[in-house]
Amino acid sequence: MTSTLRISDLRVEVGGKEVLKGFNLTMSSGEVHVIMGPNGSGKSTLAHALAGHPGYRVTGGSVRLNDVELLDLAPTERARQGLILALQHPMEVQGVRPYDVMVAAGAPPEGLRERMADEARQVELRPELLERFMNVDLSGGERKRAEMVQLGTLRPPFAMLDEIDSGLDVDALGAVARRLQAATTEWACGVLVITHFSRLLQELTPTMIHVVSEGRVVATGGPEMAEILERDGYEPFRVTF
């Protein structure tokens, strides 16, 4: 069954300042949607607001996953409905192992370690690193690969990735992009990627690319949009509301 994530006229304030000013986007399971735009345009605000971060105040609009209004739900309930967020800077959590996090997130315990080890091998992460406390003593690339292990283990309908390519070398970037691309067919995961760099899109094929300026989507196109942005930058898309 196809799932749909629909963001309608979303308005969000941060520190008393309106950052998202009527954001609209609709995507279906199995699609890859990429959000690009200059710094301060509202990209990360969107991800945190969708996940339910308490520092981001929603003042209007709707976010529906199928027939469920996510804005009415607590962050944990949004995740259980099938929307998860991979952070730009994955946190260290002393005393907690990835296995425990997966169980708490609802993954069936039976065979879980084996499934996690298999996911680790798919992104070229040594499985023994998953026995450490969450992200402790892992490099930036290892943390991002570990995020992909969590994604593959939980298999959510939709995944948001906030600058998942930040700080990755070419090998780690390739491993992450290939796992995301495979997820779109393995369980029809809808992937919403926030990025500054088109290099991620060399192995992750976008369904649509959305350019954000001043808290709104101002242009949408197919994969060719990445070439336009690479050539012309964001200046032609800058707007003032």
C-alpha cells in the first residue's frame, strides 16, 4: 500500500521569529525528495518541526501521514506512525547501546542482533562497533553509517535526513547513498533529504528536487535541477516575502 506524506501551509517560529512561512510538499512512499537552499532558508527547521522538537513552534498548517495528523502527536508517536529523523550530528549516548535503542523503538528482539549486523555489513560498518555505547568513539562517517543501520533495522515508511552527507568522505557517502536508494525499493521507504551538495545525488536518484528560499518552496524540478543549481547557484531563486 502506498503511503503519502503531505505538508500543507506549514508555518514555524524559532525564538519568536517565523522561519517557515507556508511550506508545502507532498511525497509518496518509494520516492526520493531532495530539499536544497541557502543557509537560513528553513531546511533544518522543517526537519526538526516535523519530528516535534520542542524548540520549534508550529503556528499553522498541517502535516499528515496518510490520514493521521502528525502535528497532534508527541515526537515518539510521530516516529511510531512511521516518520523518523536522522540528525546532521548524531549524538553520543553513554550507557545505551544501539540494540537497546532499536528495542525501545519497537524492533522485534528475536534475531535483532543478526539483522543489525547484516545492515552494518551493507554499509561497510564493522558490526562490533554496534556493541559500543551509542556513537561513543565513532568517527563522523561511522556515525552516519550507524544511522543507516538503524534505518534498515526499523524500516520506517518515511525517513528525513538532515545533511546526512555532512563531513563524509567519498567512501562513506557512497555507502550511505546506496543504502538509501535500496531502501526505496526494499520496503518502499520515502526518503526526504536535506542537503547542500549535489554529490550525494550521484548515487541517490531524486524523484523531485525542491529549492527553498525564505521558508517556502520556490522551485521544484526533477534530477536536472541539481545541474542548474550547480551551474547557477541559489541567487536566481532567492525571493523576499
